[in-house]
Amino acid sequence: MFFARLRKDIAAAKANDPAARNKFEIFLTYSGVHALSAHRVAQFFYKIKLKLLARMISQHSKRRTGIEIHPAAKIAPGVFIDHGMGVVIGETAEVGTGTVIYQGVTLGGTGKQTGKRHPTIGENCVISAGAKVLGNIVVGDGAKVGAGAVVLKDVPAYATVVGVPARIVRINGEKADLVPEKCDPTMREIAALRERVRELEERVRKLTEQEEE
């Protein structure tokens, strides 16, 4: 089981990193693959109630790779952590197969809640560098989180979100309308300006038609 998952991790790295020359090089040098392997060992000990040993393994892996994964986090085989320095994955986080996570990503909580308090990431997602996905939220299959985004709400499948806080800009590859939130005066102002531009463009169009007539 361990080696089957390791092979899937290596295959994911090979598929997603154009700089990867061969699987042997990935096995020897990729910190993301090393961190995931250490996590699976730590998780084994965590499940059999040797939690201190599990945490020691995870902390040793953190010092070696710069990637901190809680032993209880659920990470499917075939996940690729690219570069990985500064990645933090919390205790109740879940990550689906095929997902790519870049450096500086946090899958964290928002306070001192108990129970499920970390995000669930679907399959084949992309979590870009520096993104923070916080709280018990769901990022749907195939979704993309932009660099530096702070995600505090559920993300639909195959959506692209950017910004602080993150907002949907594309769904299924098509541009989404920018909808202002009640508590965000900046977005309300941007939406009002866009509406004003539409009105002015319509006036210009009508004036141009009148002149031509």
C-alpha cells in the first residue's frame, strides 16, 4: 500500500512538473514527495494511537522539507506538492487525488473550533503559491485558487477564485460576473463603475447611430 501510493505521488510529480526528468530523480530530490511519504508513516502511527511518535515524525519531516502536515490530515495518493516550502496542512484537512499545491499554501483553520475545522479540497484542483484556504469549507473538483488568495467560503467545482477575500472570476472556463458583497464597499464601488461604463457606452453608441443617420 505504501509503495503503491508512493508510485502515484511520483507519477503526479512527473505529470505536473515539466522540469522533472525522470522518476528516479523525483524520488531522490523532490521535497513534496518526501513530505507525503513521511506523512503516511506518521499517519500510520497516529491511527494506532502512537500520537507522540507520529508528531515527532511529522516535525522531523517539517525540518527536512519545509512542509508541515498534521498526521491526521487525509491526503489521497497522487497529490503533488511543488517546491513546497512553507506549506501547512491542518489536522482535519482533506486533499483529493490529482491536486497540485504550490509553495506557501495554508490549508488551515480560523480559530479554536473543534471537530472538522480545516478545508476539504476536491480532486484535480490547483492551489497556487501563497494561497490561504481557511475553515471548514469545500473546494470543488477541478477548482483553481489564485496566488495569494484568501478563501473563506466554498468554491464550486471548476471555478477559478482570486483575491482577498477570494471571489469567483471564472466557472468552467467562462468569465463570471463580478457580484458585490454587502460588506465590501470596494467591490460595490467597482460594480457601480462598471455599470456606469456600460451606460456611457450605450449613450455613445446611440449618438453615433444618430450622427450616421
